[in-house]
Amino acid sequence: MNLSDAKVEVEYKIVGIETGDEEMEAFLFSLGCYTGEHITVISHLKGGCVVSIKDARYNFDSQLAEAIQVQEAA
């Protein structure tokens, strides 16, 4: 599933990032958003979602949220 389908306040593990843009993937990596990292959706907004990664909060637009593949953390 992708991040735009994720439930609010549930911790997920990132299993892949499919942007097709090397620069965007490097940017996400600099935010701490990479395969194996845990991520939590704080809220869904009309144009995307607010997420928490490593105690920081970011606002991702819907296109970026759809590129981040996640699964529920065990």
C-alpha cells in the first residue's frame, strides 16, 4: 500500500520509494525517508498528508505520498 492509503496514528515501515526521480529520492533520503525506516501519518489533508519521521514532521503532497510504499510495522 502507499502512504496516501495509510491510517492515521499507525506506525508503518517504508518498503520502497518509487518516484522515478533520482533527485526526489535523494531529497527524501535526506529527510530520513528510506527503505526500512518507520513512518507515521499524523493527518490526511486535501492535498496530501502530514507525517512523522524520526521525531520530525513533514507535509507531503499526494503525488509524493503515493510514491512511498509502506507496510504496517510489527
